[in-house]
Amino acid sequence: MSTTPKIRRPTSPTTMQSPRVSARPPLDHSSVRAYLGSLWARFSSIWTRRFVYSLIAGQVVSLCITCTNVTTTELVARNWSLPTTQTFFLYFALFVIYTPYTIYRYGFVGWLKMIYKDGWKYFILAAADVEGNFLVVKAYEYTTLLSCMLLDAWAIPVCLLFSWIYMRPKYHWTQLLGVFVCVAGLGLLVASDEITDKDWPALSRAKGDIFMLVGASLYGFTNATEEFFVRRSPLYEVVGQLGMWGVLINGIQAAALEHKDMTTASWNGATIGLLVAYTAAMLILYTVAPVLYRMASSAYYNLSLLSSDFYGLLFGLFLYHYKVYWLYFPAFVIVISGLVIYFWHATPEEQGKIDPRAPAYVHQREGPNVIAGQV
């Protein structure tokens, strides 16, 4: 794999964004009164427009994850269990929405040049994303719910590692503390599910745990890699290529593994409606996620997803008549607190430069200079 950086077409100064390092107000330890005042000033400085948008976007993707879990559960209950085929519709939607706009901006010849020169990296991204989705869904068939919830958090350190490899961010100890606090909130959610007996017996725990670990590792890799791409390339190029290669990889895999099950699965109005809901939720997630990568980081995205089990409880109250257990509420507060602590010292702007440019070999059609995620 070549490590030579791609040359991008220079843009006007209005489309450039240097890292805006805005240090937090220092803490004053000269007296108790001064310390409390500086503590409040530090806390107030966190709540910038960019951070608030990042916090909201993180909960939107967390809610989308919950919707996909609920719709998948309902599909399985209706004798419709085709994990690869199910995700095919997502990649197809990404392809038909973002690729025509990419062709409009680059021209058909420019789009083909982009595929020829840069398509390999998007193929790797799409392959990792497709297989990550497949392995995580398969893990739920073999291991327990609690194992899945705990092992899925492995995506966080993997994402931090690849983010450091790609962009060399300087993680402050308070960011690592924020990660720890979020994971502690996840621990309370897991404990709540154990106490309320929401777990199920494992068919093959070792096999399922391996599937989840590998799938979570692929998730962490794809999140960090996509962040690296969308900070340097137009969002429509990255997401459109993810959709195009995802359709090809996912379609071949579905035809190979699930062609027989497609004929025996229950295709009716209910399952089609659930597939539409699943695809819509995933489409929102895959559109908001790269914007969140730009506003905050892929690591922050993964931390935000830890609150999804709380939203699962809200769905479960109406659909499955779950009983409310008091630990869910402090767990949710702890996860949100961890998200705030993550940027207690560092700022979202310090996580990386946003400078998306079309490839130098493309004669790009003029368009608006608004960059999604630049707040």
C-alpha cells in the first residue's frame, strides 16, 4: 500500500480551515473562591456551538443505532434473518444519493479518474465496513447480549489507535478520563441488563466473542479511516464511494451466502416496512457520522454510541414492556458526563484540520463553499 500523499487542488482561503487552538481558561488555585470561579469559566467555555452540535449529532447517531437494533430484532421475529442482504439496501441508497452529485461536481471523466486513482482506498474502507457489520450481526447469534455490549466497546481503543496513526492528535489525560467515564456508564448499563435478566443463553460463546472482537476492530478502523478521508476530501466523494464499493462487495457476499434463504424468508408488508425503517435509520447514521467526524472526531462518535442502550430501554418500554430499572438513568448521565469531560481540556477544533479538496486531476464544477461540519 502506497503511503505517498495525494495532491489536491488548491482552493480559495475561504475553504481552508486551520486548527483553531482556543485554550480553555486556566484554573486559578489561589483561593477557593477563585478556583470555583475559574472552574465555572472552564465549564462554560466547553459549550460552544460546535460542541453542542457535536453532542446533539452524537445522540442522533446513537438513536439511529437503537432503531436499527429494534428493526433487526423485529425482522428476526418475523422469520427474516438475512444480515448481508439487509445492509445491501443501505449501500445502494448511499450510492444512488451521493454518486450522482459526485459525477455532477467532477464530471463523468473526472469521476472515473477518481475511481482509477483513489478507488483502492475506498474499496478497503467499504470492505472493512461490510465485514464489520456482518460479523457483529453474526456475533449476536452465538454469544450473549452482555458479551456483545462489552466487547463492542473494543472499537473505542482501536479507533483511538488508528486516529493517532493517521492524524497524530495529542490526547490529553482528561480525554482518556472521558473515555473511562463513558465506559463506566456502559458498565452500569450492562449491570442493569444483568439484574433485569435481559440476557440470553450463548449458542457458542467463544465463536461469538471472536466475531464481536473482530467486528469491533473493523468498526474502529473504518471510523478512524473515514474521518481521515472526510477531513481531506469532499464528503460526497467519500460517502458515495463507500456506497458504490459497498454495493458490490455486499451484493456478491449476499448472493454467495444468502441466495437460498432469500427464497424462504417471509417477504410481506411488515418486513418490507421494517427494512425501509432500518435503511432510513442507517442512511441518517451514515450521513451524520462523517459530519460528526469533522465537528469532533471518530473517537467521540464511538463514545456517543454508548448511550444507545438507554434509548433501547425507551423503545423496550413500549414494544417489549421492559421494566424501568433505576440504574439506567445514572448510567445515561455518566455517559453524557464522559462526553463533556472528553473536551474538558482539549477543544473539538484541536482534533484535526478540516480541509476537504477535490483531487488535483479533476476539473471540478463550481459549487457552494459551505463545508459540512465546519461550525
